[in-house]
Amino acid sequence: MSHSTLAYIHPDAPPQPALGAPCNGCGLCCLLEPCPLGMVLSRKRSGACVALRWSEAQQRYLCGAISDAPEGLSGQLRVRLARRWIAAGVGCDAPLQAQVLGNAGPEG
């Protein structure tokens, strides 16, 4: 059975890395399904995570649970937990295949 989900990705986002390759901030996994922390923050199990942030300066997506963490011990704990739940440093674990669609606007 074929299953497809539509996610709108920033046009300047880097392409999805190969499985196991280091994360490059393509955002695809977080746009489709939040991690365990994202499920708590988003209060949902599918769809874009509310913590996902686009960084214009870095031209990539970032986890807001990490990038927006407050200073101090509570922020450090939050970052540590978030890095564990998003498997930071483990490599891409999203067995997804992104396809670029043509102009999906009303003129397309």
C-alpha cells in the first residue's frame, strides 16, 4: 500500500541526507512527525512540530527546544533532553523520500 504525506518545506532547505548521515537541518522529519518531546510541545502525534524553526542565517531548520532554550540550569536540562529525543549526533533516521512538486499554486 502506498502512503504519501504532503509537507511544505522552505525552498532554501538543504536536501535530505542519506540514512545514517549527519543531520543537515533539512527539517523533513520534524515537518511530518514530532519527536517525543515535539509530541508534548505540539500536543499531537503527526504533522509539523511547533518547535521547528527556520534559520534564515543558517539556511536550515533548527529545533526550537534547543535553539530557544533559556539560559541557566533549566535551559541546559531542556537542551540535553531535547538532544536525546531528537537523536542529535546519531544521524538521519528518517526513512522518507522527498519529492519536489511543480508549482502547486493556483496558476500551476
